Amino acid sequence: MAEIELIRNLEKISFTIPNRLLKLKGYLLRDHSKEFLEIIIYRGFSSSTTHKIEIDLEKQVIEFDYYFTRFILFKAPLTKGSEVIIRENTNSLFFLNQQNWT
């Protein structure tokens, strides 16, 4: 449940700061093995570049256990070849502070 709240709270912050994009990188556990996981949060919405995700606010975003190990904030929109990283962190709580998005 904590991960659901983390993503939903990051979406709320993202909605208020439309010129930022946050990538969450980590892994999910499936069949006793780790699979790379990447979720992008932009303008209040989440999407995954690696797995199907659930959009229902009451359900878990991904049906497997997952863990985030890296958070990268970019200037948005992203353009190929000119991605501007604003800051990175490994602490899941860091970007819950809206001041860290600027």
C-alpha cells in the first residue's frame, strides 16, 4: 500500500509542475527473479516503459512486488539527445517534497 501512495503522491506533485518528468527505476520480483522496472511520471500521470500498469486508483500499480532504487528528475518535455537531468536520488521520500522538483 505504501508504494501505491508513493506513486499517487508523486503524480499529484507532477500535476502541479508540468515542466518536470520523474523516472522511477527499480525492479519487480516475478517467479523468484528480478526484472528491470521503469515508471515515468509526467503531468500527473504514470506510465511504464517496461511493464503493464494499472490505472485504477484503488488497485496496485503493478501486480507483482516491486522496489524502486533510483529516482531521476528531468526538465520536460524530453527530447532525444538533449535530456536535462535536474537531480537524482535513491531515497523514495526525497521527491515527496515539492521543493526538490525545482
